[in-house]
Amino acid sequence: MGQPDWNILAKYLAKETSEEETKKVEQWIVTHPGEFEQLKKIWNVGHSTDETPVDVLAGKAYLQSRLDKNPQRGFQVHRNTSKRWAWTKVAAVVALLLGLAISLTWWNRIQETAAFVTLVEKYSPEGSRQIIQLADGTLVHLNAGSRLRFPKVFTGKSREVFLQGEAFFEVARDTTQPFIIRTGNLVTRVLGTSFNVAAYPEDSEVKVSVATGKVEVYTEGTEAVQGEKVQLLPHRQAVFAKANQQFQVQPFELASVCAWKEGTLRFMNTALPEVCKQLERWYGVTFELQSESLKACSLSGEFHNRSLQHVLEAISYTNGLRFEMHQDSVVLSGEGCL
């Protein structure tokens, strides 16, 4: 009796099973003692009162319809009044058992996903950053213009969080609960390690850069497909192109990728449009390039906890640019870069 037959269980509780049916039920009870105890409680509640605590007519109608379809599996229906109570009780219990069956089947799944019903959301607006400690001890450095959603307590088989933007993770090791970051349709899976994930919605690429440990990266639905996972070791970076859904693995300089969490802006031969995008997030302003030729410029430099005014003066002086600062915007102009 792998899957319980609710009709036979109801008959067993009513003491109306045949010898063969009794044997089947008792075999099921050996492997499902907890479930059977709950069923007995339901039966006993019905016996403790003169009124059946369920919709008996509905239960009886359902049971009768099942028996009409499968007469060989049903009871022998007796007309005498001495059996009427047992019949009514059996029908009532069947109705209850059906509901309980659904509860028992889905209980473990509900337990695993209950923590996601209400997710905590942390947002770092442009011009700000923050450090978040999760329930398992994992530290998350959340960059500007980024959003992280996570459960208050991790339950189930994995620790899952949802990232929009950029964050550096220092994951507490737990071999029984892998740590999973979901960014769009990209999944990053680890046991305990430190790494950076850059996944801004407006960017054409997602970058996963590993500082320590080992990381797996794959797209949603391909985790079971051999060869579809990208495995990263320290100082390796996976670049995922959103347009063609392809990965490229390459080395990277840790100091450059992770400098932001120490309050440092670092550019190494970075295209001016990308520099402007990072400055927009860092300082909470918008940039306008007045000349198309400026898009071909590239810049290098490092700025630790510097004001926007200082950064603009530095990059303008070294690259032959001019800038105008307004309340929440910056205009860059010039003939081209030096």
C-alpha cells in the first residue's frame, strides 16, 4: 500500500475491512505512524459527540460515487439500521481524509517555502551602500542602486536570495544548505565562499567574480544539464551576455572589481560611458555627453571616498574635458580625449 487508499483506511477505522485489507493498512501504518495517529484523532473526535463534525451528506455522496465507479473495491452496503451509523462515519471520515491527504502531501513543501511568503527587502539608493547580515551569518555588501530580497530565516534545502544590482557576498559555510543567488534567469550556487555579482537590469551583461572558494553559475532550468554549468575558482570571472545567453570565463583583477565595497572607485582603461554609469550610481546624479566623440574616450584612475567635484576635476584635467554641474546632473563636453 504505497499511496494510501482512503476508502480502505476509512473502512479500517470503522472496523469493516476484510483480512486482506487489514493487512494492507497495517503495512502502511508501519511506515507512516505519524499520519495514522492524525487519522485516529479525526475518527475519535467523531466518536466523542452525537453529531458528526463534517458534512456527512457530502462525504457520503462522494464515497458513493467512488464506489459506483469501482464496485469491486467498495463495501457491502447493508440496509439494516445497525450499520447506518458506521456507514455515515465512514463517509464522513473519507471526506476528512481527503483534506488531510492534501495537507500531508504538501506540508513539507509548504515548510520549505513558507519563509518566502514574506521576504525582507533592502534597497541601496544611488549614492549609498550598506552591509546586511543574513540569518545564517552571511554578510552582503550591497552597492548603490541595488536591491536584495531574502527570507528572515532560511528553511528547506537551500538558502535563496534575490539580487537586482551589485553585491559582494561573504557566504557562511553550510554544506547541508547551498546558498543560491537569483538574478533574473541566472543562478549562482555556492556552499561557502566570497564573490561579487554585478547584475544591474540596464546592463547588457551579468558578471560573477570569485574571490575565494568555488562557485557554480547556470541559467534557470539548466542545472541538471551536463555541460551547462560554469564552475569558477578564485580570480575567475563569468561574464553572461543577456542577448545570446552565453557565458565567457576570464581572469580578473580582484582589487578593481571589489574596490567599491571599500569606498573606492577604480577605473582601468574604462570607456567613458561606463565611467559615467558608475558615477551616476555612486553619486546619485545623471550624466550627459554633449559630443558623440566622447563615447570613444577611456579613463583610468582611483578615487577613495572623494567628492563628485574632485572626481570631475581630475578626469577633466587629465583628459581635456569640460564639465558643468547642476543640482542633480552633470554635462561633459570637449573635442575628444587626450
